[in-house]
Amino acid sequence: MKQSLHSAAALLLVLVITALSACSGGNALAAATTTETAKTESFFTAGDSSAAATLEEQSERDRCDQLFREAFSDTLANSRITAHYLLRHPENYDVDLSEPAYFLMTEDNLTKSFAEDHDTLAKVEAIDRSKLDSGRLLTLRMLENALKASLLGENCIYLSQPLSPEYGIASQLPATLASYRLDSTADIEAVISYINQMGDYFDSLIDFEKRRIKKGIPMDDDTIDRSIASIQPFLVPAKDNILVTSLPDRLDALGLTDEEQSSWVSKMTDAVNQSLLPAYTKLESDLKGLKGHSAESKGLAGYDGGSDYFRYLLASVCGEDRSPEELEAQVYVHLMADLTAMGSALQKDASLASAEDHVGKGLDTPEKILDSLKTAITADFPDTGNTPYEVHTVPDSLKDIMAPAFFYSPTIDGDEPNQIYINGRNSGTSLYATLAHEGYPGHLYQYAYLKKVGENPLRRLISTDGYAEGWGEYAQLYAYRLDQNLSDEERDYLTHQASANLGLYALLDLRLNYDGWSRDDAAGFLRDTFGITDNATVDEITHAVVDSPCEYLKYYTGCMEITDLRKRAQEQLGDQFSAAEFHRFILDMYGADFGLIREEFENWLNSQGAEAS
């Protein structure tokens, strides 16, 4: 899960496919040439307005820009793998990646991480906002809210679970390194260095888990068993390990000779045999040694401080300023509305139950689907021009551990084509809907828009998952109305169905992790509301939300916030409502939390001619 600033790097490995390590030393930017400095400054005002300023105003704006640069570079000094995914030229951003290193989750590192957030927040609060233009002010407020959200986790950090089964570091790290961008042989050396450091890194995570036990919040035995199961794909001979099997194809682009390629494959094989396999073998043993402290699988609410940690996740992951109680009531209303609409539609036409079979009919390749969607959105979404993209198939060696499809977030400072990866593993969702989420009008379109208007790189770092994935989910639902194969009734039914499926997980996320529901409570709800009685299905659903709190909720609440804002805009603007302008407003809010978006929305409504409500 993507979280905010320094404490984010301390908590989890941020993955940039679906997004480690001490703070950077001195300010290398101070020694840059005038041209380099001007270029870097322009990065941090990209997309921001820059009205004419007095000397006093410009001085404060320069101080604000310097703060943005420092916050960006200091954060990435604590998240070096993330930095490599985001930047092709880290030197232009005062980011040093010359020594690959993980963030070790020691008490000292965690304390230092939060201290840095406090220090940055103090600098943010010292800026004279009356002297800033609107763009800088918005970014400053976003940074302030991200820091405050991060600091909500300061006193409950040990409720985090870095070795959770599905999204834990150990289960994700090999795939992350197997996707590490290879621009030169130095990048292969970096991957090998990360592999060689895995043992110490995993030891720090086990030490973290032991401190959790002492604090009375151990992993339960069932979760440990699932965590152990999640790392089994990496306890295989080197010749079958994804870091080795995926390497030859990735080396082709570097223009190496056959002899050189063979040498690097040999070096990677040695690293896997001598470092990765021993690290994972020891981790498996260490995880088994953690068992016996808790037999009961329970949500966050079952632990002291769990409710506080859940509020922290709502703010830092979902971007929500609403209380859990308010959100739960809102989620429940939306879910029940979807279920009611589905039931009513099926009573009128039972054939709607098979509407999914008609989605994207006749569009038999990913490229045809994306081209169709790109054309279909032109009336309702701002134009982004011609955006090059490539569609790739996930290698067989990665199929079992990668998502059914994903958008590879482009670098901030590169001009490479956008990339979407398709996995042959069935997700239960149509390829059309999946590509709407990852492509048009989802993430690919979103980044194309940012590239066109100019992206402030700091916003990429402090963007909440709720905003990013909320847009992706909104785009996925919106795409049903763009599919000319579907009738109006089918579009409505499929929209409600997809929303309800996600809403189910979102509601149980709140009830298991905040309200303190047990597995039996969840089973009763699933039986009475959805007719789900299969124990394996109940376990799958409850484990999914207990193992990864707010993972499903962030998609649902983000989409729900955007949908509710759109509904209000349509009601208040009437004939003056423009879907394209509404979407432009949401896109221009890139990275903002929803409390801030709602504030800005009031100003946008007035600018569109809405009457005061």
C-alpha cells in the first residue's frame, strides 16, 4: 500500500507496479550548475499556477519550492527502489541511488522516520501562505495533510504487518526486483545487491514481529501459515526462480553480447543460490518460530490501538478525513442501493444475469479494446493527445504472483511509452473492464493527462491510493456506459453489480477491522445478505480484508467520493454540467486527499455557475 512520506518507507515496501536506507546526506543540489538548478526548480512547479509576484512573494515561493524539493529527495532517500521506478535521472532531483539499500525496521530508524515527518511539517507550517499562488498553495496543503496522516501512525506503528500473506514485503519483493528497470548493467548489479541484502532485511522484519509479540499484538497462527504459503514460489531451485527465468528477455534491450548475457545470468543464479534461497529458507523457519502466541485470526479492532491504526490507514491510504462510522454508514447505503437496483432489474429481466458475456463483444485483443475506449471517451474526458503505449504479456514465470493486469506507472522524467501488462491468469473480471481501469479512461489516461498539463513530482509521492485507485475504479464502472454492445439495462446492471462486489469487501473491511466483527459475524452477514454459505468462500473473503486492512476499501471509497461529487455537480449545475470539465477538475486534484478535494470542489462549483446550496 502506498503511504505518505518518510513513515511510509518505514512501514512497507512501496510497489510502483499496481509503487528503502537512510536520509540523504548534504544538499547536492546546492552544487549544481545554474542550468541544472533552474531545470530542477521547474519540475517542482509543474502544473502549478505562477502569477506575477512581488519580490517578497517570490522569496516565499522560492522557499516553498525548496521545501518541495527537500521533501521529495528526502523521502526517496528512504525508498530507493521506489526512486528507481520513478526517476530515470535521480541526480536531477538530488537523489543518490549509488548504494542500493533497504530500510531496516529498527526502533531507531522508525523513531527517526517520524521525527523527520515532524520536522518537515514544522517547515510546512512556517510558510506564509498569503504569498503563494494557488498552485503552490494547493501542493503545500496536500503535503501538510499527507504529513499529518502519516503522523497518525506514530503511536500505533506496531499494528502494521509487513509480512502479511498477500501484500507483504516477502511475498512481493522478488516480483518487484524482477520488474526492476534495466537501463544499464549497473541496474543488474543493483538488483543483485538487493538480493544479497535480503537476509539482513528479513531478519529486521522478524525482529519487528518479535517486538510486536512483546507488545501483545502477535500474528496469529493461521496468518503465519498463509504468510509461509505465500513465499513458497521462491523456495525453488535458481533455474526456476523468476529473477533468473525473467532475466534473459530483459537483457536483450541492453545490446549485450551472448557471452555478456550468459555472464549476468550466471551472476544472478549465484545470487539466488547463495543469498535469496538461504534468506527465504531462514524466513520460513523464523515465521514458524513465531507461532503459538495467538490462535485466533482477528481484525485490527481485536488489538489494543487497532482502532487508532485503522483511522491512520483511512487517512494515509484511503485519503479520507471522515470518521470510520461516517464512512461505514455511507458505504452501507451505497451497497444496499446497488443490491436493490440489481434485484429490481433481475425481476424485470432475468437474462441480465449473463450481461457480462456481452461486454466488449467483438473486441478480441487488448489493443482493440484500448483503441475503442480511447475513441469512446473523447466527449466526456479532456483530450490528452496521442499517447504512445505498449501492451505486454506477463511472462509465464510471473503469472502466478502478478495481478491479472496492471499499468506500469511511467517515470516522472522519462519519455518512454506507457506500458500495460496482461496476465493470462483469469481474474473473474472481463478484460474490457480491466483495461478500462488500467488504460482508458483509467490509469494510463490519468498519467497521459498529467504529462500534458505538467506533473509536480511531489504530488506523485504524496498521492493517496484512495485517489489513484478510486479514479481507476470510477473509470472501470464508467466504461460500461461506453460499450456499444450493451443495452442501457445491461450497462446499469453491470455497474451496480461491479460496485456491489467491491462494496461487500469494503463494508466487511470496516466491520472486521474497526467494529470488531468476528469471522462468525461475517459469515452470518454473507449468508443473510448474499446467500453465501460456503465456508471456503467465507474464509477467503474474511482473510482478504483482515490480512490487508483498507486494501479493498481504498478502491471503493475513492470511487464513491468521485461518484458522489459528480452526482452533486449534475444536480446543482443542471444543463450547465459538463462531464469533461468535471473530470478535468478531478484530474487537476491529482494526489489530494478527499477532504481537500471536497473543499476545492465548492470553489469549482461556483466557477461553473452553480447556485449556493
